Amino acid sequence: MFVPNRFARPRRCRRGIATFWLLLFVPVFLVLLGLVVNVANLWLARVELENALESAALAAVKEWKENPSSPPYHPTAGPRAVGVAYAAANTVRGQPVVISTNLDPSPGPGNPNANLACCVGKPDSGPPPVPPSGNLIFGAVYQHATDGLVFDASLEPDCPAPPQPPLHHAVRAQAIVPVPSLWSTILGSSFPKGYVTVQVTAIYECGASQPRLVRVDKFECP
């Protein structure tokens, strides 16, 4: 003899509860998935931008020491163009890396390396005219007793005879690049873009045969 269970929930009720939880957690899961995907996308963009700027800085400082431009051009003019070309040969999430030469056409006596600007801003931060962006900064690196390795854009490189301290050729490459959200590409919707910022420094030491990347402890650019 069959005895009905008064405490058993109807199947229709159980199905309704399952549907409720499904509708509740699917949006949460999609938001978390989107966050993870965007963070990974920004991390990959930063790695790509770092590779691009490293190649630009190394190529520019090598050209500056080994083959500086001749008058009437400033010695850094050609090396700056080389750095820009090396950066453009790389991409960040499929887009070429576009940086400026940052060359001051009329540098004053306190600007021996003809840097037009020291800072770099967002490329889409405001309406034209966009202020100059200091993507490539030329200067000298020296070892300080208390400050460590110092990059000074106001100093001209020099390799004097000992015991005078050397001022090594140095180029700092820096950029801020916008990275569109992957959700905008997938869903065709308008999602806020992210930005990645990278600064790298390459030096060509006195007596060395090749440039190398370094991490400076202090950056000075008047």
C-alpha cells in the first residue's frame, strides 16, 4: 500500500529552486570570468609593451654611442629615429607600438641631449593639441655613493680617463598604452579600457662592447 510523504517537496518546487540558483549564479560567474580575462589581457599587454620598449632603448643607445648623427643634426636625432622604428616593429595586442622621438629642435644649454619632455601621458587623455610625450629620454648614468645608479637627463655622456668617474650613455624608454577590454571585442559593447605603463632603461657602458638593460635607483630629468 502506498503512503504519500507529506514532507516531500513536489518536483516542480525543486525544479524552481534549481532554476533560481542557476539564474543567480550565472551572472556572477560571467562577471568573474570577465575580470579574469581582462586581467590576463592587461598582463600580456604589459609584457608585449615591455619587450617593445626594451628593444627600442637598446637599439637607440647602441646607435647613439656607435653612430651619432652628424651636424647639422643633433647627435641624438638618428638614434631617436632608430628607437622609434624598433618600437614600431613590435605590437601590443595586435597594434603597433607608436612612440615619439621626443627630440627638442632647439635645445638650450641646460638640455645637452635635446629631450623635449620628461614625462609621458595617456595618448587619449585630452583634445588636441596633445602635449609632447617623453617616450625616449637620452642622458647619462653614473654610480652615486648614496643614491645608487642614477639616470640624469641633463648630463652628457663622457668616458674620461681614471680616476674620473664615467658617465655612461643611457636611454630611458617609457610609454602608456591603452588596452581595449576583450569584452568589447567579443560582445561588441562599450566597456572601459585599461592602460599599461612601462619604463625601461638601457645603458652602454664605457669600455663595453654591447648595451644592456639596467634598473636605475634614481631618475632625474629637469
